[in-house]
Amino acid sequence: MVIVEKVFHNKEFRLQMDISEIGSDLLVVITGGEAHIGGISLAQYHENENKKGSFTTTQSTLCVYGHKEGTISNFVSEALSKKTEKNVVAVVGMHWNGITQDEIECVNELLNQLIEKF
């Protein structure tokens, strides 16, 4: 488990990342605020069909109706798949009531910290 946190505008923002190995693949769960399942993405690491000898990822994403975490799960699965050269499923759910644009940017910084710590 990896935890990153920051106090911003007198609010505490805390993200938690849990990682499980499933064979040679990875399952990554990221939660923050009110935890739930909001977005799920699979990034498949494979050889680039158009450029032999190079590798890329292909993503598929599902979102719970009305949720926006699919953008985050897609980012996380792609970044970690490229970093680890593995297939990665990312499950993301986070919610803070009344979050502002500045606070969303704070959460994005924390997400980048999680990726770097991986």
C-alpha cells in the first residue's frame, strides 16, 4: 500500500494505492475521500503492430454512470503498464464534496506522486 496526502485550502486530500500481482499482470486500486468504484481501465502492453521492435499500450475503460474516474483509471493503467511492461487493470474511486478546480489539480499532483512511487 502506498499513501500520499496533502492539506490544501484547509482540506486534507489523501490517496491510497493498493497493488496486487495476478500472475504476470497487475491490479491497482486507487481510492481517496469517499472510496467507491468509479472507473476501471485495462492497459494491455504489446508490440506495436506498425513499428516492429517497439511496444505500446491499448486501453479499455468502463465508468459507473455519472462518474468521471475513467479518465484517471485510463491515465493510471497506461502509465503503469508502460513503466512495468505489464498488463495493468486500474480501479479508481474517489470523491470529495464541493471540490474546486484548484483542489482537483492538487489531487492530480498526488496521482502523479503515486505513479512516481510505484
